[in-house]
Amino acid sequence: MAHMITNAENGRIYRVTGESAHVVNENLNAAVELAQQDAIGEGKHGVLVTRHGHASFTVAVSGDVPYGITRECEHW
């Protein structure tokens, strides 16, 4: 599997995968920055980072997270 960040829902959700911890970490940081920019642009939501597996994450602008906050959770 190639490392990647894919976009869904017009910039509100980024899917992050990778073959190594280093690649996943780099892509995850980049996706969080993109989602934070999206959230700042809206001015009313925060960012939710969800771990779905060893090397699978989603990063989303979320109405469940207060503005200015980034939260993490696991959903295995």
C-alpha cells in the first residue's frame, strides 16, 4: 500500500494511510494542518483525529469538537 492522504467531503475529511510509522506520522501531521485550516475558515468546529487501525486514520472537521480544539479517538 502506498502512503497517502486522500480527501473526501470537500476538505472536511482526510483519510491517512502508510507503510511505516514515519510516513503515517508525516501524513497525519499534514492532514491535521489541512483540517485545522478548514476549521479556522469555518470558525465554528474543531478537528477530530480517529485511528481505525495500525496505519489507518481519518482527520475530520467535526461539529462534535469545539472550535480551536483537536481531539483524538480510536475506532478499531
